Amino acid sequence: MQAHIFDELSRAISEERLSPYRHRNTAGSSLKIFASYVWNIALCESIYPTLHVFEVTLRNNINEAANKAFGER
């Protein structure tokens, strides 16, 4: 039953997306591969607020520099 669930998840997520996790867990079980995948999602979620602030700050600074160089229009 468990193998069937992992097969379905692999199809749904795609082998291309899971292949980096398979290469890192060559001796690992499917559970370890999916645990690594989910851990990566959690890490990405944890840095999203910082990335968001960086992107807004960068965009605002680019806009300010462009306005100074070329005028507001």
C-alpha cells in the first residue's frame, strides 16, 4: 500500500522535480526522498518574507534611480 502511495505522489509531483532528491538519497527510501522534498518546501517558506522585502526594496530603489535619471515620466 505504501509503495502505491509513493508511486502516485511521484507521478503527481513528477520525476524531474524529485530527481535531485533521489540523487542525494541514493540509498534512501521513498519516505526519505519525500521527506527531503517537504523539508525543502518548508525552508523555502521560511525565507519567503526576507525575499519579499528584498524584492520590494530593490524594485523601489530601481524606480527611484530611474526617476532621478530620466524623470518621473
